[in-house]
Amino acid sequence: MFQPSFTGSSRRQRQVNLSGRTPANPFTAGGSIAGAQAAIASAQQDRVERQQQRQRLQACGRIQRVWRGHNDRRQAHKAWRDVWDAVERDQHGAYPSLDVSLTQMNRLMLFFSPTTDAGDVQRLSRYGTRQIATATASATPQDPWPGAYGRLRQACLEALQSQGQRDDENGSILDILAYCTSRSSSFDGKAATRYYRTLMSLHGVPERALTDALLAPLQRFPSAYSGLAILLQRPVDSPMLELLQSTIHPGTLAGAVARMPHEEALSRRDRIWLLGNLIGLCGSSGHATTTAIAPLLGSLADEIDFEGSPIDLDDATYDQEVLQKITARVPLSTSLQRQFNSLVSQERVRNLLAQDVKAADAQLYASYALTLLRCFPRQADDIRMWLYLGSTGQATTTVYFWEAMKSSKLVSDIVTDSRSVLSLLQASQDSSMRESWTVVLMFLELYTFLLKIMDDEEFMGRTSGRQRQSAIPIGDVAYLVTFLKNLGFTLTFNSTELQVGVRRDAKPVTLGGLPGISWG
């Protein structure tokens, strides 16, 4: 029923519906507002639909373009393969010339993709065999062959990384890889890492071919050891470790490891495997090996329980279940503990200084010996005894460290000027100062142990035997007493000032069971 308004007019008011929907009651509040919102929502929906339509058209065009490119490349590769096979058909032995061989190699590199076509591995094997025969029968190839051999090396690595190859094919590819690598023009650390990662992932391949491939870059490119050192940061199978041990040069590998950043750049897991594999490959004797082992062992002193009960797990399981999940101080596996325990065997500790050591090496050997005492506290007395029984060939271990300590400027300044001790202790964070203090601490470790087993006659040097050889002369004893007196007085009288510069997490150094200074 029509309800007239109180405007004085009985004519019905005109209604205009812009949204196409059922008109709202014009006499209710908010009717015009609801219509405007519906119009805006409809416009937004239309805009979204148009945008989606444009995106569909663009996606369709992109899909078609990618498919056309893929199909064209596949057809081109098939045509190139047909041309390559036509040239190789009924041909055997060496190529007519190196130029013909280079042309055929460039054609092979155009389509080579072992993951797409397994027949490419057979083509590479055939070409490599013929090229080796061609190069053997021809004069020494010049440019561009060194670069071409580098491309062949990359192709061989791709072939080895593809799955499902037969052992005879892998053996042939490894022979070609070794030949090309030994004649390549460059072999940087990145290439070495990929090279050895591929070789160490192979299983069931001919041992002779694998050995030749492992040796090929090591004989010509020293940078190859850097790539090998990077791969040693992961567990290595025992057969592969034995094969590497028979092929590498331990000193060069140890030098490559020594040049690597350790605590800052490598995780705990990387350092553990690197140290364990390095000990297995190089042992622990020799100046280069000690240089590589010492910083690695020192960085792990607070992160590994060297003397705890080992976990009976294989290396792969131990790596996944322990090293990658436990963040606290970790126990060792049975194999790793066996490797690390070899560092503190009687023979190796006694022969630590048996090489042709120099006075300049005192800091290195002192740091290494102190690290052994820190990592193996239960065997500390045995380590001190074996060090005491060892010698450099010309002097005992105690005398060797005493001569190095006495010749340092730090000790000379403390003996001659007692007022300079405080400033020297406060400046102990300097690298040269730390090296001098390392030698001092090592000598005090040995001499404190020596005092426990000597009587008065042996101390005065009035008896024959090893004690007399190890005891320092009486004149040097007076020099040592002056050093200890000046140092001890300053440590006691100025202890408050010295504690200001010591970190709260600093750990005290122990000298033969006696409390020592806190090393910040």
C-alpha cells in the first residue's frame, strides 16, 4: 500500500537503480550508501577479472615460448648428434689431424648432455679414446688445446655425475678425465672442489683408473690440494681414505689445510672431520703436519670430550645423529677417538721434536704440546714424561724450550727491569707477546715436572745420566729465579689491576698441577 509522505505531494518519487540489483527501500536509512558500495565492489571485481585474464594470456605466451625453445633445441641437438654420428661412423683409431679432432670436439660440446641422452657418455668415451691416440701420434698440441682439455674435463665430470653408467664406461671416462686434467691450462680451488667431490662419490669403479684420476691434478696443480682439503670436512669412507693415503703428498696437503681459516669460517662439524681425516692421511709427525693440526686441535679443545666414552656408530650415522643435532660438548665416535688418541701415543709424543727443528719453531711446538695437555688432562703426566724423555737430536726437550725462552725479549725485559712487568702483562694480548708466553708456559710445565723427580745432586748437575742433560746450568737457574721473582711479585701485588683486563670467561692455565695465570 502506498504511503504518502508529508511533503504535500501525492506523486510517487522516482527510483533509479544503477547496480542492477533489487532496489532497496528508498524510505529506509542508508539505502543510497549501500548502492554506492555495491557499485564499487562490482568495479573492483571486474578489475580483478581483467587482470587475471591478462596474466593468463601472458602465461600462455610464456609457456608457448619456452616450449618452442625447448623443442627447437631438442631438434637442433638431434640434428647435431646425427651429424656427429655420421662423421664417426665406421671410423676407428686416431683422427686424421688435431684440427679435425678439435672440430669434432666442438661439435660434441654443442649437444653433450648425459642426463638427457645416455648415449652422450658413449660418444664422449669414443671421442676421448680417439683424441688420446691422435695426441700421442702428433706433436705437442698448442693453443687452443689446453683450454679444450678443460672443457673435456668438465664434460667427463658431468658424465660421472650421471647415474646408471656401467663400470667399464666409468673406467674409460676416468682415464680420459685423468688425461685431460694433466694437460689443462688451469685448475683453481673451485674446480678442484667439484673435481674431488665427484671422484669421492664414486663406488665400484676400477681402482687403477680412480687412482690415476686422483693423482692427475695433484702432480701439476698445487691448488688441487685446497679442493681436496675442503672435501675432507666430511666423513670419508675407509677404502677412499686408504686410496688417498697412498696417492697424496702429506706435506703439501698439510700446508693447504694450514692456510685455511679455521675457527672463524668452519663449523665444529667441519673442523672435527677435517682434523680426523688429516690425522688419518698425514699422521701427526713433521713440521707441516704439526702446523696444520695445532690450530684445529686448539679450536676444538672446549667442544669435544676427548677422553669420554666413545659412541659405537659408523661415521655417516655419527655425523647425522650426533654432530648435526648436539650443540653441547660432544663425545667422539670409535673411529674418531682412535684417530685422536694416536696424537698422544708414546712414540709420537717422544718424537715430537725428533725432526730437524729450529729455534724459531719453539712457539709452534709449545702451543701444540700445551694443547695436548689441555685436551687430554687425564694423560697429562704421561705426556710430560714422554716430552721429557724426548729430544731434538742435539738437546733435550727441556733445554730446547729453555733456550727459546731465554732468548725472547719478553723474558729479558722482565729479568732486567722489574718495573716493566705490569705493562708487559697488560700487553699480553699482542700476538708476539702471546707467542713468548706460550714458550714460557711450556718450559714451566716441563721444568716443574722435572723438579718433582730430581734430587739435590741431580739438580746441581753432579750426576751422570739423563737428569744431568735435562737440568739447566746453575747460572741459568739464577736467571730463572730472577724472572720468576719479578713475575710473581707483580702478579701478586698488582692482581687487582691485572684482573680488570681479564675476560670473565677466561680459563686458568695449570702448570704441573699448580694454579697459573688466567689467560684472557
